[in-house]
Amino acid sequence: MDSILWHIREFAEIDSTNTYLAQEAQSGAPEGAVARADFQSAGRGRLDRSWEAPRGVSLLASILLRPTVPPEQRFLVSAAVALSARTALTRLCGLQPELKWPNDLVVGKRKLGGLLSEVVGDGEGYVVGIGVNLQWPGPEGVGGTCVLDEMGVSIEPRAMLDITLGEIGRRRSLLDSESGRVELHDELVHALATLGQMIRVERAQDSLTGTAIALERDGTLMVATPDGVVAVRYGDIVHLRAAETL
Ligand code: BT5
């Protein structure tokens, strides 16, 4: 059941829906506040990277959630949104993207969407931004894809948002309980293309190659390398190929 009262604010143009909603959240906006834009002049990715999209061809939205989640399981808040977007796409057009650790929606090796989750205060809220390429596959050279290229259908951003919010409503209460978080974690593991892949981890200080073997309860990715198992807590990864054995 959809238990959240959504309050959606739509913009023809904004700098970044995440920046806007984070300010609203700081000022006490309630859970369920949502910002959606046709165009962002300063769309943000993680680590000061940018998220690009021409006007009207992508879902560009941010959602404010205020669950009670232990700090080490905060990643499940953005996971709940990513899983909801995934289900929304399947319901809308049959596409079933996979998730790539830590925050991408992918079709094979191509990036369909990304999430940017920001904590408000000391965990009083989470602004989860989501960008999904609907009718434009992303900037040249980044290996992106879009729903139109994958399925031949044009989905309107608002339609995708509405179904995604309904799906978030179904998952939202899971975040508040230990058993619910286990359920979400299981759904995430099932949707995560990363597990069982040979991957390259790229971090500021180093890079390593190995097989992703597990996702810990705190979101840490366990990677088996020739030098032993390494716990990867942050970083970017590249999927190289499916590993022969797990
Ligand atoms: C992400 O960052 O993937 C998070 C993207 C979140 C965007 C949403 S849109 C609504 C909300 N408001 C915001 O301001 N942001 C959120 P990251 O993993 O750092 O990926 C960024 C990288 O993806 C860039 O450096 C490019 O290489 C690539 N990229 C940029 N635009 C893309 C696109 N449309 N499709 C595919 N790849 C893209």
C-alpha cells in the first residue's frame, strides 16, 4: 500500500533537483516532498561529477524520505529508490535493468540511470536523486543507453515518476525495521548485476581487479582478488565480464 503523501513540485528548469530539495529538507520539508525538472542546468553526479540531459527526455527527480535507518545501512534508502525505478520500468515497458554497485541502473554494460543520495543533517532525512535516460542515451563517450533505444518506446518522465513513487510507497516501510531491511537487501542482491562479475575497482588512491563475491549488510562489496578478499566500501567499478566460478 502506498503510505506516503507525495507532494510533487515540477520545474521547467532548475539548477539541480537535489540541490533544491536538500535546501527544502533543511528547512523542514516533510517526507514525500518531490522535485522533478524538465531540464537541469547543473545536474549533479557523485564526487562533483555532472549529470547531463537535454530538455524533456529523461526522468530528473529528487525524493525526500525520512526513514529510521542505522547509519551503516543508509545505502538501502537509495537502493529502495533504484529498485522502485527498476520495477516501474518493467511495468511500463517490460525493460528490466540491473543494478550496478553502488548506484547505477544498467542494461548490460550500458548506463541507463544513476542515483545521488544525500543525507540531511545527521540522518533526519535523505534526498535521493534519480536520473533515468528515457529518450536520449547520455553524452557521447560514456557508454550510456536509454529506454527508447532498448525497447523502442517513448516514456514520459512524469509517467515514470508516478509509477516509481507508487513502488517506493510499497517499499518505504521496509526501511524502518530490521526484517524489512533484510527483505530489501535480498531484493537488491537479486537485482545486482555486479555479484559474480570480474570487476575493476577504481579509487582515488588505487585500483584493483577481482571477482565481486558478496554484498555485506552495510553495503560493502567483497571482492576476491589474487591477494585475498578485499572489502570495498566506496569507489567506482567497471564490470569486466562474468566470472567463471563464484
Ligand atoms: C550518478 O553519478 O550516476 C548520479 C546521477 C544522479 C542524477 C540525478 S538527476 C536528478 C538529481 N539531481 C541532480 O542534480 N542529480 C540527480 P555518477 O555515478 O557520478 O555518474 C556521473 C557520470 O555519468 C558522469 O561523469 C558521466 O560520465 C556519466 N553521465 C553523465 N550524464 C549521463 C547520462 N545522461 N547517461 C549516462 N551517463 C551519464
